[in-house]
Amino acid sequence: MSLHTLSLKRLAAGLRAREFSSVELTRLLLARIEAHQPQLNALISQTGPSAMQAAAAADGLLARGGGGPLTGIPLVHKDIFCTEGVRTTCASRMLDNFVAPYDATVVAKLKAEGMVMLGKTNMDEFAMGSSNETSFYGPVRNPWNLKRVPGGSSGGSAAAVAARLAPFASATDTGGSIRQPAALCGVTGFKPTYGRVSRYGMIAFASSLDQGGTLTVSAEDAALVLRAMAGFDPRDSTSVEQPVPDYVAGLDQPLSGMKIGLVREFFEKGLDPDNERCVRAALRVYEKLGAKLLEVSLPNLALSVPAYYVVAPAECSSNLARFDGVRFGHRAKDPKDLMDLYKRSRGEGFGAEVKRRIMTGTYVLSAGYYDAFYIKAQKVRRLIANEFEQAFTQVDVLMGPTTPTAAFELGSKTADPITMYLNDIYTIGANLAGLPAMSIPCGFSQDLPLGLQLIGRHFAEGRLLSAAHAYQRETDWHTRVPPGYE
Amino acid sequence: MTPEQIASIAHLARLAIDEAELPRYQESLASILSFVGDLERAQTQEVSPMAHPLTGLVQRLRPDVVTETDAHELYQANAPQVAAGLYLVPKVIE
Amino acid sequence: MNNETWETVIGLEIHAQLATKSKIFSASATTYGAPPNAQANLVDLGYPGVLPVLNQAAVTMAVKFGLAVSAQVTPLSVFARKNYFYPDLPKGYQISQYELPIVARGHMDIVLEDGTTKRVGITRAHLEEDAGKSLHEGLGASSGIDLNRAGTPLIEIVSEPDMRSAREAVAYMKKIHTLVRYLEICDGNMQEGSFRCDANVSVRRRGTEKLGTRAEIKNLNSFRFVEKAIHFEVARQIDIIESGGKVLQETRLYDPDKGETRSMRSKEEANDYRYFPDPDLLPVAVDAAFIASVRATLPELPDEKAARYASAFGLSAYDAAVLTASRELGDYFEAVVREFREDPKLAANWVMGELSAALNREGIEIGASKLGPARLAGLLRRITDGTISGKIAKEAFEAMWASGEDADAVIASKGLTQISDPAAIERAIDEVMARSPGQLADYRAGKDKLFGYFVGQVMKATGGKANPAQLNELLKKKLAG
């Protein structure tokens, strides 16, 4: 039995039935990680010894008839989540030596479920990027084609799940950083409603946009983990006090009558023909399942990328001010005075993209520019949110492509930041409006995966997951494994 | 974007940028700012800025109770320079 | 500094630490004096991934203050980030309030020594977190940062530039100090830094409307320093302008040893704080029901109490203000008056005079007074019933303070009862007159000043115990012949 190709759901059943042990499963996956690390570079840290301990403990619990649906299931965490006693780097030189003294709420919750952490995944530095090429530890490669990017910023997490190194990888999404790599790597990526998952312990990039979520092979697997991850956290003031539904129980909701909105602006110029072909084929499957397709128009959505590239840098320029070489993180050698300590520690610790965004953010918040840029962007944000709200009075779910194209070549978009930023064109709107959204595999373009994006109303995670699940029962795109990783 | 502007932004943000790198930052920032300049054409007279994606929510209040204890040794394990429990920086003259 | 050409304009920004048990955004303790960084948790240290959660008590205290200064309480106020780099500011930004503070426009009335009152406008008051502390001595080429104080809740109270003299500024500062302690929202301990003041000082030619360039003098932590710093600064600015120069808009520190203000080198460059609403916090909602519940907990405020003293006890506005400077002092005074209703003005004079002087001498607060209200009342009764003179009573007071005995015991043991028997006084007068023929002749010839000589001599002869009023009356008669 190739355990690594089994779904999380199947693994859970197998563990409970004692078909195999968590120790066996963990050992296998640790070996796979190590074997594929040179090519993929999907992980920054591997936590083998503690993983084996946790696996053994999980087996013990299961043997006694205890534990829950996730006990003994291995996972990897994006290296943006603080993990107690384990290096947490955010893929930056700034935190190369940082060992977190506490667990993020998400980490603690999944640990409490008995999940086994295999390591921390690679990412774009401080979550800033759409290709996982800005990491201090080198780029991650797409298991479908090693010359291509896996997407970003959660490239390591997406590649790990695609390459079957772990059945679940945690990730974060600020402008598309879960959905876009999910699409480029042929896996299922889920970004919950803003406030659904605690941000405590998730190193902040853009506080009003960041949200923690899941990368799995299927929507069914996502439901299993999301049910445990989600929920109110009193340590996060932006965490919402809404009960968490049983997403697993709700998966088989019938689809018929569901109204699907096709965003006209998503199908305009810039969309790759193969991508359009696959997305439209997916929509026909939905029609077959009883859904109705309607066209909606969200004209202000075109401004979502510029609005995002004002708001996100503004927030990050402030969030990253704490990295100053004083209490933790990189410190420049022999600073001659305080100014030198700050400037060199930060200059040396941060990569170029991070510095670029900090400077953009500093600029748009500065005196004389605040109204024209920051306030304007927040107003456009409200326009976009209002448009979504309007659309949802007519439809239940919005669908379209996740990305303009399939995975591009490493190094091909790094020259001009704007070209890279435009990768987020379909995904950013959901972050600005705080809406839940996901990407599921829907086909291929020249052997490279493509994704279908679903966007729902606030707190409609269950609806999205069941809609995705319905599609995944009819199709098998999500079951494809990259050649060489079977 | 002039080199002086870049230098002043970098200074505000406490980032050391190599002389050689300045032109590249100048270029990228100029291009980003022109890109976001598109926002100008949006009709926003009727709307208020949106700082949080979930409208209508208000700040939760925490009861005034002390629950934290002294863990400074653990926290200072990550500190680059500490003496007598204090974080050290090059001397500041006020 | 009463100058015909120049007018001084002063505004004060007062930072008062709120007396909450835990910090404003974290559950760390706020107690003063803990070992370095023992009270700084992950949130206070600005560790990666941490988030702020607002302390309920800080909101209640801010609303209390707003109500006490007749201000509008903002129904939805917003926390904003004030971004700048400094070692005692771990996140690289301070969480404060900018465009929408929790307390809007209010006012505070002050009473000056000459009895005049003035209304000082309060522009706003907002919540924010305090920074840590830097230590610069004993660490060689380094400064050491202690973040225990980082995250302590502050209320920043901004006045309108309504004050026109150092005296007015001090009166206002004292009033606010009194108020926050009445409200029990701040312990007012200036040595520990619980109550700090920044003074914005400028000058302009009398009659002009435009404000002069102002300098900000930071971190004044005593009333005396505020007064001296303002005096120095006003003189400095006038000097500059009169010599043809321009006053710089800058931040300055007061050096109490040198008695002068000087420019703060490290904060000289103008900081662009890039305020924006803090995305980690939601708007703070304060509704009418909450405001009403806070209003119900307000104690009798200093102004109300002072007005009551003035009308009930016939005290001057100024005296009433002095007695109500602290709740404890007012409570003490009222306790005295409850036991001794005959002459509240006498009671007021003694509380403000002898008692306060004794407290100041020993550096203690009224709560630690060595003489309680009942014993003081007892002493005052012995003045009004003629047993002792006011002057002798001072001697009795000192003895009572030192020994803990009551008035009667001290009067008896020291034989302080005054002599009110006219015959005895006349005998003493006769004796003095007999041995002072020269002075007697001079007095009768017109040297009125010599009356004092005779008074002094008779007092000496009677061991200071002659009833002064009777002595005066009898002496006048006898000297007249």
C-alpha cells in the first residue's frame, strides 16, 4: 500500500483500524521528504526525532481506543507559523536563528488533535511573493516540472502536498498565497473567511488581509482539518465569535439549485486559452450536477491589484518594524550607533522584495501621500467589497480561473515586480473583502495543472467545501500525482 | 522618484540600501507607484475607507486580570545581546 | 513673568498611567519596580506573531475621565499606530488613538490664589500604551532596555493652549492630578512616573492673534519643574526674538540641576509618524448604557465638593480648592468639622496651615498624619472656648503631634491654659509699667510703636499665656493713663 498516495480521510481510517501505524506512516514520509528535498527544496526545517515521538504517542492513544479523526496524521507547517522550540524563519535571513518560544494557536490546535509535525515548509520571504523565489533558503520547485515555480507565497506547502510528502500542509493567504500555489501544483487550497482562523502566532504580513488555511489533495481532506483549525481565539481581536460547523458532515449537501456566478471580468484579456478551456469544462460539470450559471459583473475588481499593493505594503511596513536586531532576529556585527544597528540589521536581514514593499508601504503612509494612496485604496476596497456583496444577492458562489496561466519558469518574472503582482489578479479581491475562497484542480495545460477558483459569502466555508467535493466526486483531476512522485 | 526620495524613505524605514542598489529601487518603486496610480480614476466620493473586511464588528474587551508570569529567561534566549536582564543597544544620548 | 509686551501661551499634554492591574493590550502586571523585563511578555516584547487584546478597565477609566471633564465620549473610537523607531518601543510603533479619540472636547475650571477662576479647554483625551525604559549608566558603550513599562495603559490629556502663565499651568496640572486621583484612575505618583507632563510653550506680542512658534518641553514630573521650566523657556524665547532670531519648533528637556531647558538631540529630526488605523484592533464601542453605568460610579468630584465647602462652611473659592486637592484631605477636613462645628473657617485654616506644614516637613501624606481629625478638633475647641490662645495652640499642636496625647492632656502637663483673669493681667501690666518709665513716657509722648514693647513684656511676664485680646484692651486703657 503506497501510504503516501492515500487521502487524509483514508489514512485516518487506516490508522484507526490499525492497518498501519502512525510511526510507519511518519517514517515513510520523513524518508520521502529527505529524498526529494534536493530537487524540490520544499522544506526549511525537518523535525524527524520529535515527529517519531509524536507518532509513537499517537499510536499509543489510538491503541487505547482514544484519539480523534486527526490523531497520528502527519503534517507540515508553513514556516510562518510559530512552533514552540522549533526554528521559525519566515524564509528570511532576519529570522534564520529564531526559535519560537510559543506555538501559534493553529499549531497548538492541531497538536492537540494528535497530528504529527514533520517539518516547516519553504515560502516566499515574509509571505511576499507569488512564486516562492524570494526565500532566503532558495526557491521551491514545482514537482510537475522542476524548471517551474510552484507559486507563492505558500510554495513549499503546495509542493509538499503535491509531491505527497504530507497529506496536509498549513499555509497562509494574503493575496492568493494558498490558492495560487494550489492551482499551479494541482492541489486543493482553502482560504477561510477573515476572522475564521486565529492569526495568533502567524507572523503578520498584512494584518487585515492575512488568513491561515489548508493545502490538501481534496476538499474532503480540507474539511477534516479546517474543522479543527477554525474557531474563536480570545488572543486574536480580529477572531470572530462564530461557532464552527461540522464541515465534514456538510460535505454531501446536494448541489442542485445552486447559483454560480461567472465574473465577467475574470474571463477578459490576459486569461490563457487552455486555462479558459479547463475552467469552462469544469463549469459544465457543475451544470450537469444541477447548478445554474449566471453572469455577474464586478467592474471595480480591476482595481483590486493596485488597491492591494497599497494596503498590504502599508500594513507590512509597520508589522515588520519590530525586526530591529534588539530582542530577536538578525543583528548586524559591531554597530557603531543605534542608527547603524537598525539600518544594517534590517538591510542585511531583509531581501530585496521585502525591502521594496516596506519602502512602498512607508511611502504611501507618509505625510502628503496618505490620503491619495492609503485612504483612496481603502475606499476602493470598500467599493470592491460592496460589489461582491451585491453579486451574492444574486448568486451563491462565484467561480472562475485561479490564475492567468499555469506555472511559469523560474526566473521568468523576477525582473519587473508588476508582472509578478499581476499573478494575483483573480485572487486578491477575496482577501480585500474577507471572503472565503478556494482553488481546486480542473485540468492541465501542457502537463501543468490549472485551478478553478470558488468564492463564497462570509462564513460559507461549508458551502464551498461541499460544492468542491461534488465536483471532485465527478472528476479525478485532484487525484493526479506528478510523474516521479507516485 | 528621485534618489533623494528613495534615500529619505529608506531612512524613515531604517533600511540600509547600497549606493549601487539605489537606482533599482528607484525604478521599481516608480513603477509600482505609477501602477497604483490607477486608483485615482475610481469614483469614491460616496464611500468611506474600509480598514477591516468585516464591517460592523467592534473590539472585544478583556477582563483586567494578570495571568502572565516572569518568563524573561525563555524570551531572552533569542536576544542577541543581554546584560543583567536588559536588552542592549549602542548607547543612546538624549 | 508679567510682561506688557509679551504674552505667554501654554498648552499641556499630560500622560497619566491608568491604575489597571494588567496592561492595556496584554495580561502582564503593571506593578512598579519589578526586576528588568520580568513583567514583559511576548505581546509586550513585540514578538513575531503576537496580537493585542484591549483591557476593559482601561476603557472604563477613560470614560470616567471624560465624564468628569464634561466631555463627549466618542461612541466608536479607533486605535491607530504611531510609527517610529526607538529602543524602548518594541514593535516600532506605539498603539495610540489619532483621528477618533475616546474622549472629545471637554474643560476643567481652575481657581487661582487671588480667587479668580479660569476655564481651561481640554481638546481631547485618548488611550495609548506606554513605552519601556532605557538605562544609560553603568553599561559601558551600551544602553539597556527594560520593557516592564511597555504596554502600561496611559491616558493622554491634551489641553487647549489656554494658559497664559506658569501659575495657570501649574494650577491646571494640579487640578488634573487631583481629579485623576479622585476618580481612582491614576495614583498620581510623579516620582514613579505615573503622571507626566509635556508643556508646549510659545510667546507672542500682546495683542496679536497668531500663535508664536512653540517648543515642547517633555517629561516634566513635578509641579515645581513645570513652573521653573516654563519661566526659563519664556525668557529664552523672548530673548531670541528680541535679538532678531527665530524660535525653533523643537522638543526640549528640562535640566533641574542647571535650571534650564535644552534641545533633545536624539528627537531633533521631525518624525513622520505615518498614523493609520491599527488593523489588529477593531473600533471601540461605548454605548449610552455603558456611559450611564460609569456615570453612576463617579464620586463627588473636586469642583462639586469645593462648591459645597464654600457654601456650607463659608470658605473662599481658593481655600475650598486647596482643601479639595485630594479626596483624603477633604475627608480629613470634613471629619474635623463634624466634631467641631463652631468655626469651620478656623478648622480650614488649621488644616491648610499647621497640619499641612507638619505633613510637608515629614514628607508624609494625610493618611499618615500623626494627628487625627478628632484630636485636632479637640485642640480647636480649646481655642474657641478661650482655654488657650491661637498662638499657644501652635505649641500645643507640636506637642500633640510628637506625643500622641490629646489637647487637654498637653495643656495640663505644659500648663498652657491662658490667663484670662483681668486682675492677674492688670497686675502684670502694672509691674511692667513700673519698671519701664522711659518707654512709658515715650509712648505717652506719641511713640505708638512702643505698644508692641509693652505687649511683649507682659507676655514674657505671663509666660506667653496672657489672653491676647484682654491684654490688648487692658493695656490700652492703662497706658492711656
